[in-house]
Amino acid sequence: MAGKRKNNPAGSTNNYRGDVLRVLGALKVATTDQIQRIGAPHLTFRHADKETPSKRKQARTASHTAALSDMRGHGLSENGGSTETGDALRNLTPKGLQAASYELNRPAGEMGSTARGAGSSGASHPMAVNETVIAMLRPKPNMARLAKDSVEVRAAAQAAVDSPDGIGTIASFWTEVPLPATGTWNAPGKGGAQADIVLTAPQDGVPLLFIEVDNCHETAEELADKLEKYARFFKRKVKDTDGRERPMWRTRWTVPEGRYGDAPHPPVLLVFNRIGERNPNRTVPRLMELTRHLWQGQRLPGGHHLYDRKIPIIAVGLNQLREHGPAGPVFARFGRSGPQTLLEAIGNPRREAADARQQEQDKARAAAYQAEMRRAAQEHAAKQAAEREARQPVCTGCGAKFTDTRWQAVQPTDWGATKDSHPHLCDDCKAGAVVSPAAGTQERQEPVRGAAGADDFWPDPQRPVCTECGAAFTDERWKATARRVGRASSAKRPSLCGDCDQRFEADLDRAWGVTHRQEERDQEQDQAVPKQKATGWLSRLRR
């Protein structure tokens, strides 16, 4: 304990010193009150029972005041003047910025300047910037740190917890960020702008938002000139690490790519703090006319707009932002009628609604097409089933339709012949036809001469049929024309039955004037006459 007191004589803790580094690292300059409201909002409710506002303020800021005192002794922070109300301003030293870079997890080169001298003129603009950050953050108290407090304190803190959320954390905000139209990030040239606040909170739907705070001292022309500088910066392209040219702002901040034909620039939010002589109700209409070419989109038949390479410009009052927060319908986007929430104002809800309608229509068309295809498939299947039902054979014996198995069994195979002996009978009728119920012997149906047709059947499906008259061969003719192993059929005309073969012989005899029997007798006489023996020298030569 003694060692801690020696290093931090004011008695500060690491948590409160971390609050100071994070808040001053992001805001550059702030009061102890602002540091406490951002870093430890639960203290606001714990000391609400003090008699006067000054005592309540002193009590709730005591812990961070001690932290600033210890950090000043370490060379991390310093006093930077005071506000118009007399509150002391605090800022970090270069050593403190280095320490804050670790707390915010940022490169040291992106921490900016130390903001020395900001309080020389009362720091009205930095204070408005800080109040804008607090209004966007809407810090919520940690109820666990109020577990031992009174019921009234916890109820008030719970009401703050239940109010609409803000956007991001303190690490989501940068202040006084240069936007170089020429030069580099670290050495910006002339003609560029400097954003009062840059917000990156993709987890809350705001990937990148530039915020300009006006205390109502600037004219519409001056604000328009600043927005022109924003446009120059957004259009500037540089080579990225892969050698390709990209918008310069994309080399520092990650933002999703826009859709083809609709890739707007990052949005700019104008926050008007009414402490000056200018009335924003008159400044904003004039500013809209001066910057119409920067924000006006292209209207499509669906009722929405495309904002390709356009800047979404939104305006809001600081008092309304404090009261309602980012979720309140208090943001007015240039070119739109009626207030919106911040997410609606920086987005394109009409385009999203049109896309949703288009998707629903596409889904409906796809569903209708699928239904039509299913209906057509069902009709086709029903038609095929009906055609198949019409083609399915009917038993000639009992009139019942064949089963699929029986139909497949009687289908012709190679050379158009069927292997089934009773192709026109169902299984039951075939069993009755093949096996006689009385004798139990196989029936044999003799072929009828001249009665072979395409729909007839025979006991043996291999029995030949005469090619001339169509009659089935008798057993005798079948044997006479049958082939023997290794030899051809002995019949001269094996494709004709016996009758057709005889008729063919008779027709041949009449055609040549000689009968078949006479030809056989001549052959027998030639064989009966003996051959004469050759003599003389010719016979010797033959030997």
C-alpha cells in the first residue's frame, strides 16, 4: 500500500487512470466532468443526494481528479486552460498520447496532436464536440457497481440503462482528423478538410460517419465550402498495397463495398449547437441548395433513389441529439421529407424496401414456376400412366389385366420372339392351361395347318413356320429340315413346309418340261451302263 501511495500519491487506481487515457486520447481535450460521464457514468447516480450541484459534481469527479493529479506527476497529462464556465481543461502530453494509443489499440501515428492551447479562448468548439460524442455514446451505468447503493440510486440508474442505446464506445471515436485532398495523412497539403469527429461502429450499423459540429457561427456558404473539401477528399484515389488505385479513405477505414451503380460516399452529419447568432432553420435550407450537386440522387421508377458517388448529408440539433440519441427520429437528411433515425438517415430504406419487394416477387415467381412445373410433371405422369394402362395386355382367358411382372415376362426378346408359351394368358390362366386339372399331364396343342398367325401360340415356341403359306411345320417336316450337329439341313428348301415344297417341285418340272421322276430314271440308267476300257497310247498316257 505504501508503494502505491508513493507512485500515486493522490490514491488513484488503474481503472480511473485508464478512463483518463482513453477519453483524452480520443477527445484530445476535456474537463474532469466529461471524463467521468464517459468513463464512469455510475458515479453520476451515486452522488445524486448531495445538497448542491457543485457538491454533487465535486463528489462524482473526485476519483478522476485524483487520477489526473497522479498522471500529471508522471508526465502523462497537463492542464490546458479553462472553459468559459471556469471548468479546468485537461489534455495529454506526447508521452500520455503514447500511453493512450495502447489503451485505445491505435497506431501512435493516428493519435493526433496534444491539443495544447485549446483552452486559451474558452474551448467552446472542443466542448461542443465532446458533448456531441457523449450524446452519441449515451454511456450506460454499470449496475453491478451500484449493488450496495440505495434503492433510489439504483432506480435512477436503471432508468438510464433502459433508455435507447447509443452507438459505439469511446474507442469508436476520433477527433480532429485531417482529410487531405493533397499531401499525405501525416503531412496533409492545402485544400483539405479536418473532420471534427470520425465514428466507426460497424457493430452498431455505422461503419463510417464523419461529424461536423457548428456552434452556429458559420454561414451556409462556409459550410458548403467545407463540404466541397469533403467531396474532394472522397474522390481522391491513391495506390493501395496491392498496387491498385482505391479511394484514399478506404486505405484507412474499412467499409463494405456498395452495390453496382449505387456506391455512395461516406455520410456527413452536421450537428448544430445553438450558441451563436445564426439560426440553423435558415442556414440548412440555403445549404441544401448550395450543395444539391453533392447529395441529390437519381430517382428510379420504384420510388427510391440511387446515390452513386453522392454524399449523404444529415443535419441535427445538439439538444435533440442529447434528448433522443441516435435512435430518435430527429435526423433530417438533405433531399428527404420528415425526420428519421440515424441509421435510416445514413442508409437507403426505400431502396431496401424496393429490394425486399423485388425479392418477394422473385420468390413468388419462382414458387409459381415450380408449382407449374410440378403440375406439368403430374399431368405428364398421369398421361403416361393412362397410356400404359391402355397398352397393358388383357388375359384372353379371364379378361383380367396383366400384372407388371407378367407383362414383362411375355415381352418379345431378341428377333421378336417371346419365350413364354402362353403370352396371352395371365399367370393363373396359364397355370390352368399348361397343367390339366384332371390328368395332371401337360397339354399339347397340335399346330393347325395354315392357321399360324401373329397372335397364336404353340407348345414349343421354337417350331418353324412356313415362309410361303404361314403354316407350322409338322413333326416329320420339322425333323426333315432340322440341322444336325456339324451338318446343314438335308432338305433342299428347309424354309417351306412339305406341301409347299412339293408344289415348288411340280412347278419346276412344268417349267423345264421334265419331271423329277424322269430325271431320277435317267440318272439310274447312266449309273447302270458300264464304262468302256480305254486302249492304245491314250490309255497309257492317262495311266
